[in-house]
Amino acid sequence: MKLRQNKLSPLKLDERFAQSLWLQESSSHGPLKTLFETILARLDAIRNRWFETLPNAEPTSISTIAGQIAALPTDTLTKYTTQRSQSVLTQIFELASRHQANSDRVIFLGNAHSQSIVRCIVEACCDPYWNERTRAERGSKPRMYFAGESFDNDSHQALLELFAPQRACNRFEDFDWGVVKLTPSRPDDSVDAFASILKNLRATRATHNRFESNQIASDELPSNPIESDGTQPIDTPNIDTQPDDDLWTDCSALCYDAPCYEAPYYDYPCYDNPGNSDLPSYIRELYSPFSIVGLLPAAILGVNIMELLAGASFISKEFQLKPASENPILRWTAWNALVQTIGAPRQLHYWNNTLRGGMEWLMHLWSADRQNNLNTPEWRIVPPSNPLHSNLTSHHPMEWHCHLKVDQVRHDALDIPGADSSNATSFPTALQRQYAHQLQSLGQPSPTAPEHQVNGLIIELPILDELAIGQWMQWMMLSTLLQQELLQQELLEQELPQQG
């Protein structure tokens, strides 16, 4: 477990290229500066309500859920300090140590939502070529694999072949392999279907290893349960996994058995269906990076989850305490709600490839939010491979370009051979030049459509580490919940005159 202490630097919101919007007017909403201030004031009221003590508050409201999500990182760290043996972090560290000590490969089994959380954290914090490193280079942490997000036959067959007990390189392994099941069981679910196959494979591996240890000839070994002639389905023997399988971890079972409430949000009430004790799946799965669903896989791979939680806790406190005029989350949300209201097309540019997993999680998060308002313009994600201004096929007179920028690199600068001082001399300087060129378009007419005005925001991450990614993920979750509650208020206000 990496327990280094990095210095926490707050994420910054650069609004320089957004404020020119204040000079514009909308035919249906009037001056945009007045509309922005109105939205910001309403978001401020929502924020304050989240942190008020309301004895009669509805447990099914977004406010209750948002307050719990905002408080979770701080509460988890506090419980670890005050009730160490009973805290969920102690349980996570014990499980992570077990997987690290006994396995060299681990499969994270879950649907696309839960997998996107894990990918967001580990891609930002781990080596980009993690699985290609030796065990020593990985700090004795296991390689990672993902499965269960769909009924994709070929990808799951390939994974089974990779873990086959009779595969030559798998015989007499120094280390076992493990499974972490991220999501609860559901009928006709691809996660449960593949979980059953993996349980049988683990039991078969144990049987196979006992035969090997007794030096039974290879022709006397039981047939490989995953061999197939290519035309017949796999005939997997019905063998139940042993109950004391220490390398099979079911997060949903742990959350019910854990003595502390910081486990995933499976037992929180559902705000849009009071008759159901479960949250909607997108809340339960997309908003749980700081529960065992996100923290256990990260800890197994050596991510410093204490710093991940510290970053999330810091941004939650800033969100709670700072006035609206200085509150980056409130202002980010207000700007994007303004742009959403006037219907302008939106793009998000990210400037580091290791944020690709974060973009996948963010698109799941925003897609779930967009289902509540199908008239909302969809965000378009622009990767670093195409950093220059993208041509938006829109007739709207304003374009909205937001940037997620990482200030410092984690490795030594890679020099460009033959470069002179008048040109970019290294990869970081070349990227900075591309970024500077992109920023020149902000606040100016669009180069592809001169009648369009280009505006936007910049979120600056000091460096891509656990402290920064913890801040950013909590920022995005709180902002999305703010927009959901703001939308619910607007819909209610539209319905009231009709009812009157």
C-alpha cells in the first residue's frame, strides 16, 4: 500500500473565457448575466439545504442522497481514525493485502457503470502499461482484467483461455488469481452469468493443481473445462466454489455484512421510487467511487486510497463552506446550467490520455442525468489526439468548450530529437503550445463559423495523482446532483401553473 504524503493542491476553475457571455442577451431569457446570477443563487440555496439538519427530511430526496455522498469521504476517514478495527477502510486494507500476497492477477467483475469507476481511478493513478510490468515493477501488486459488462462471447472466451488451468504457463504458478465482484446479483445479468463460470473455473483449477502436485500423467488429467471445438458451446462442469475461497470477493455481500455504514449505497433509499429500498442503478453504481466498489480495486493495485479520500473530503468541505461567489463547484454548475438553458452545443477537451477512463465514467454519469431531460444538448468529448478546435455542426450562435488541463507531468520530459530553441523541444512543451493555440479561440469568433462565439471554462489539475482525481470525481458528482435538483425544481414550477 502506497502511503506517501503528497501535498494537496486545490483544483482551480478558470472563468476568464466564460464571462464574455454576460454581455449577451437571450430573446427568451433576457440578459445572460442576470440569468447566471439567478441560477447561481438557486444552486446556493440547494447546496445549503443539503447540509442543513432536517429532522423531517424525506429520505427519498436528492438532497438526502447528495448530503450522504458529500459527507462520505470525510466520515470514512474519521471512522478509520476513531474506530479503526470497525472501519470499512480496515476491511478494505485486509482484503487488498490478501489479494496482493496471494494473487498475481485479479478480475474485476461488474457492469459498465462500476467498471468505469475502477478504470477512472486506476488509469489516472497507475502505470499506463501496468499489466506489461513485472511483479517487482508493480510493487508485488496483481495485474488487472475486466469482465462482465456485456454478453460478449469472444472477449469472455479469450479471458477464460488466458486463465485456463491447463495452459502451459499457468501450471505451477507461484501465485493464484482472484476475482472482485463489483455489483450485486440481478436476474439475467451478464455479470452473474460470467460469475458462475469463473466460480467453476476456480474450483476446477484447485482440482487440477491437486492432480499436478501428485504428478499424475497429463493424459490422466480431467478434460479442460474451457476447451471447445469451435462449434459446440463450452460444457462447464457444475462445481461450486469452496466457501472459504479467500480470493473471491463479492462487494455487495460485504456491504451487507460490514459493521459500518460506509459500504456502497445499496441500502440507501431510492428518491424516485419510495416503494423500493434500493437506489436507481445509476446512483448505486456511478456515485460510489469512494465506497468499497471503488476503493477496494484501487487498494489492491496499490493506489493510495487515503489520499483519494482526502482529495474528495477537501473538495466537499470547500463546496460546503465557500460562498457562491468563490465556490468552484457552484460556479461550474451555474455556467453549464446557463449554457444548457440557452441550448448551446458543448465540448469537453481532456489533455492527458490517462484521463480516458475518467471520461468514460463521466459520460455514464452525464448520460444518466440527461435521461431526465432529453432536450439537454449532449456533451461531446474531445481526446488529446485531436486537441485543435473541433467543427461543431450547430447553428447556435455560441459554442461552449471546456478544458480539463493537467499542469505538471509525472515523468521526466521526453525530448524531441533535433528540436531547436525556436520550436517545442519536448513533449510537454509541444502539448503546452497546442493547448495555448486552443485557448486562443476562446472568447473569439469560431474559426470554422465566424458568426459563432466561442466561450468556455478550464478546470486545472496541478498533477494527476490520487489527491487530484479524488477532488475531480467528487466535484463532478456534486455538480451533476446539483443540476438534477435544479432541473426537478424547474419542472415542478412548470407544472404548478398548469395544475392551478
